[in-house]
Amino acid sequence: MNAIVNRPTTVITGTTHGIGRVAAQALAQAGHRVVMLVRNPQAGAQVREAIVAAVPAAELHVVACDLASLAQVRRATEIVCAEHGPIDRLIHNAGTVAMRAHATVDGYERVFATNHLGPFLLNHGLLHRMADGGRIIVVASCAHDRARFSADHPGEATDPYRALDSLAHPTAPGWSARQAYDRSKLANILFTFALARRLAVMAPGAPRISAHCLHPGIVHTHLLPAWLRLLKPLISRGMIDAQAGAQTLLHLALHPDAGALHGCYLDEHQQIATPSLLARDVALQEALWSRSLRWTGLPPEPGV
């Protein structure tokens, strides 16, 4: 492996498939030291070998991190902090879907835990390691626009903030695979916007860090649920491959001017897009943030 002085460091989740694997290789090609946080270390090692074969100068490190386990997230955070210097890019890319509700080892609904709670805790643990000019990038989805709070759940129709309490629990009434995924993607955007506000008011002298979220397009990957795979012949014209789906992520990670897009949600064409009304609800963003602190065992923010 060829040594490159002063490589920027990127920490990225979900690199064994799809746009995460494409992004890991492109970042390595661009000279980044890539720290791949993966649920399956053996699969991660295979991807690492394949990327090094294609990019001989690549520097990649594999760290086990099942985002559905808060203990694994904490352990991965410790490893990254101990073994790597300042982080230039932190990319929350990993995601999951499920056809049935499952509880994690911590007792939370698995889709919500993997797509939001794990990344939230990871972000909290690595934020102090971000470099000046660092970027935090969250892969969300236009599916967030379908997220609804149902009148079938007491209080949700008139008070969506109460509905947040049901998101983390696998036994919530009326659970559906589609709504679990859509709501987790809504959580991605709510989280990004709340984070962006906090980063904008950091103390003078603190690192300048930007936060961004994106819709990668309708990408044909292993994450497509069974019901959507059955419809693939009918919708394939609107789908894109992983290479195309990684372009907005890579734009935010590599374009020299992308840091100016702080607090923005971008579409698959690298254009600023307007997310749903729920996603732009500041009170909902803050309500999710405070609950996420509690669910992940973190202390409440001062003055809250």
C-alpha cells in the first residue's frame, strides 16, 4: 500500500453494498483514508480487498458496527477515536428495511434503530473528532415525504409530537414496513436540520463543520423490499444503478464548494430540494432530538 501524506479521513457506514460501496471506492480513488463501518466485518474485508485491487494506493480500514446495537456503536466510536485522527467526512449511509417488526437487543424497533438511533449515537460520539471544514452527510430519501402520523393511533392526528414516542418501539400498534422505513427517513432529515442549527452556533474557535442530507434517487439495491421488487419490471425506467445513486453523496463529500450547502437537502441531481412540511417542522426536529438523547442513553442538553 502506497503511503500518501495528509490523507483526508472519511468515516462511512454501509459500504458492503450499493451506493456505499461505490462511494468508498471513489473516496479511496480521491486519496481519502476510508474507515468503513460495517455490520458484517467479513463482507467488509472482501470489499476492502476488491477496492485495493482496483485502487492500489487505497487506504481502507474495516470496523465492525451494527447500528442496531447501541453497544456496538459505542465500541466502534471508541475504535475510530483511538485509531484515527481528525475526521474530514462523516457519512451516514447505512440503512435497512424490514417486512416485519423486530426488536433490537436494546428493545427498539430495528428499522428505526438502524436508520436513526445508531447514526445519532455515532454522530454524537465522533462530533468532537471532526476536522475544521469537516462535513457530515446523511443519506435520506424522498420516501420521507410519504411519512404520516395516523389517526388510528391515539393522539397522532392532532399531535404528531406524541407519535414520536411510538417510532422506537417494535410493538407500536399499526406498524407497517412501508411506514417504518418512511418515518426513519423523515427522522434522517429532522436530525440533519437540528444538527445543522447546533453546528451554526458553535463557540468561536470551534471547528467549522457543515451538515447535509440527500435523496440519492430510486436506486436498485439489495434494500428494495420484497413488495417493491415484485413491481420492478413496472418501475425500472425510473430506477438508477448504484453508480448513479452515489453521485450526490460524492458531490457533497468531494466538491470543494459543497460545504456552503450547510443545512440543505439535495436531490439526485445535486440540486437543493424542499423536503416535506413535517421535515421542516422545527418543533418536531427538536422533539426528536431530545427523545433520541434519552433513547441512546445520552444526557439532556444543558438548559433543556
